[in-house]
Amino acid sequence: MSATRIEPFLLDGYGENTTRGTATVTSFQRADRLARAGKGLALAWGAALAGAFIPVAHFLLVPGFAVAGVVVFVKRMRAREATGAVHGTCPDCGREQEFDCSGRWRPPGHLGCSNCGRLLRARPLSTGP
């Protein structure tokens, strides 16, 4: 069974303002990882099967999707965590938004504001004084 947690973080922009945000992180057990990886593999191999009926292009589509399926399977089996929603307020323009972030949550990192287009730095909340 997968477990979900909320991780708070700080957002720094170009100015002196700092805002807070949250990231929803899902941790996967082995069975969950296997299910996710199997779905990715099935989707890619289904695309390879569909590509087999396209003349000339099937020479690239079928092997490409077959290899991509294996790559997706391996990557998803190795992914113990995945980032869901990343929510926060841009310290520069003040817009509250959902940031586009996928993969593993590893602050410090960078997020892009969809309103002002600036690159923001996400860093973990300090636990010390």
C-alpha cells in the first residue's frame, strides 16, 4: 500500500521575499511499483503493436516503443517515491499556483513560475534555530 505525505518547503525568488509551499509525495511499496511499471510497459508495448500496422514507420516505431517500454519499466521499478502536486506562492509576483514538477522530490531544486516565468529555488524548511 502506498503512503502519501506532505512536505513543506520555502520558495526563494530574485527578491528578498520568501514564501512557503507544499509538495505531496507518494512512497510506493514493491507491489505498487510493480503495478505502475507493468502499466507503463503495457502502454508502450501497446503503442508498439499499433505501430506495426503503419507502413514504413513501423521499422522505427515498433523497436522504439519496445525499448521505451523496458526503460519505463526499469525506471518505475526503481522509483520508490513520486511527486504529486506541488503547491505554493511565487515570491516575486505573488501568484498562488500548482507548479509543474514530476519525478522524485529532492529539495533544494528549481521550479518555474507559470505567471512571471521566473525560476524559483525550492529549499527545505530548516528544522533548527
